Amino acid sequence: MIVYKFDEEVVYAEYYAKKMEDKRTAEILKRGSVSNTDEARHLSLFFWKMVDASIDDEKKDIQFPWEEGAEFWNEKLMNSFSGYLENSGYENEWEEIVDQQ
């Protein structure tokens, strides 16, 4: 299971999954785990798309429902997602997507 330091992390990720109409990520977040390498890559790619979307939102001065800014939550989620994927045997999938960024 993906372990989050803060409950708001998953709420933040769900917010962007919904905003980006990413049903696959929404399912992964709801389940709390990935089932295979495809899903590991998808979650990794979602993370970086979420970062880009949050940067765009901040540039557009869109107000978040959280007191902390996007950078704070992106950093927390990076730690949660990367730690989970590495501990679950999907380190290569995470690194593959990171290298593409």
C-alpha cells in the first residue's frame, strides 16, 4: 500500500487525477497500490504530469483548496510515490520516467 505522511497527499493527487480526467490513476489511488509494471509507469508519469499541471495552475493564479502551495504537496507525493514504487520492486519504472523528464 502507498503510505502517505499526510492524509492531504492522496486528496491532492485525487484532485489532479480528476482534473486531468485520469481514471486509471484514480483507480490506483483508490486501491492504494499498483498491480504491474504498466501501472507503475502510469503512476510515475501521472506524478510528473500533475507537477506540470500544478505549475500551470499557480501561473494562472488558481487557488488551491490547501493552505500549502503545490510545491509542498508535490514534494510530499514524490517521496510517497517513489518510496512506494521502489519498495514494491518498481524502482526501474520510476527511474525510467524520471529520466524522461
